[in-house]
Amino acid sequence: MRVAGPDAEDYLQRMVSNDVTRGELVDALLLTPRGRLIAPLRIWRRADDDFLLLTEPDLGEVVRSALLRSRFASKCEIELEEHTSTVLFGEAEGLPGEIPGTVEALDLTVPGGGKTVPPKAAPSGDFTVPGMVKSDDLERARIEAGVPAWGKELDDTILPAEAGLDETHISFTKGCYPGQEPVARLRHRGHANRRLRVLEVESAQPGDEIEHEGKVVGRVTSAVPGVALGYVRAEVPEGAELAIAGAPARQIV
């Protein structure tokens, strides 16, 4: 989505959770006044008065409608743009990717072709060619890194602090934006009751209950063989022995 015009920077600064002046690429959130998620955003500054907002495919119109409702007299255009997105593993020309790590950590063999792209062909971890990286490999990398995904770990019931997004997507020093008060209050006066955790488990399925000392303390949200993501009660200590669907598990991050 393109947000451009003489008031674009000021308008986004008043609408999103992070400081859009802090760099060329900024992760941010669009929140309700109660601090719940509307959409995760990556905001790329293409020029002084031209920003590209990237979000989930199903949320483009949701974000556009929310921004248009609050634009009032701000002089900026808010229009959808179609792009082919690139998932970044690690960094690209100094810009952080969606998933921490390095390109060497993934199998870049093209299925059926027997050809492997050498790391020097994609030093940033940029893998854009269809089929170059198996979706299972990407999902495993995401889960092991603890990166939440919309529709799995993220939806409109989640508080940013529960998913750890208060550390990456929120500025606690910039001016006001929708949802700022409950987000700041939770950080400075309380704590999230549950947190997104990486779990070591032989096998699990999304929706499986997570148990600790015989009590249900959370649920699995994403899983591949050997590792899973799930929300776990904050009082469960790191490294605690857990059970998922009757199988032994351990909270590792």
C-alpha cells in the first residue's frame, strides 16, 4: 500500500506503533484503541514523502480502510499497490529480513533440477525464484526463530506483548497513536499473562494443549517435526518440562 504526499510521514507517525523516522525500513503495527492487532506492517521509506506499507495479502483492504477513516485533512494518498514480495532470511543490503539467520541454513536445491544456487548468488538470503526453497524449510526456520505469523500466532485477539512484538514493532518514546495507552500501561505497570514460546517436541499439531504439572498452560499454534510454537502462561519457567498431547516437551525459548 502506498502512502504518499506532503503529510505522509506525519500521518503515519500518528497512526502506527513504531517511529517511521528511525530508518529506511521499520516494522510496526496498526492497532485498535484497545491495543489489539489490526495488522502487522513493514514500512519502507522510498522517498521523503513516499512510503510503501507491506502487510498480509488478506489485510490490504483492512489496512487501507482503517487509514482512510482517520486521514481527515492530512494531505496524503492511500492506495493499494500490487507487488511480488520477497521473503528475506537474514539481511539484504543492510536491511533486516523477516526471519533471522543466514542463507546457508536453508537447502536451496531446486526440486527436480538437481541445481543448487551458491550462497554468493544470494548473499542476503533473498530467495525469490518459485520452488527454490521448500515451504516446509521456511516454516521450520520461522518456528525455530520464534517469528509469529498472521492467522497462526497473530490475529485480532492478540496483544503485541504476548507475541513479543513490543520489542520489535513498538516505540515507547514517540508521540501518540491508536492503542498507545494500553500498550504502554501493560509494559510499565503489568505484564502479559502469556507469551509466545518455542517448544521442543517430537510431534505436535496446532491446537494441541500444552500442560505443565498436570495443568493446561497453553496451546500450540504452529508445528513441524521436532519443534513448535505456542502461547504459554508467563509463570511457566524457561526450560520447564511440559507435555503436548501426552508427549514430553520442553520450552526452549
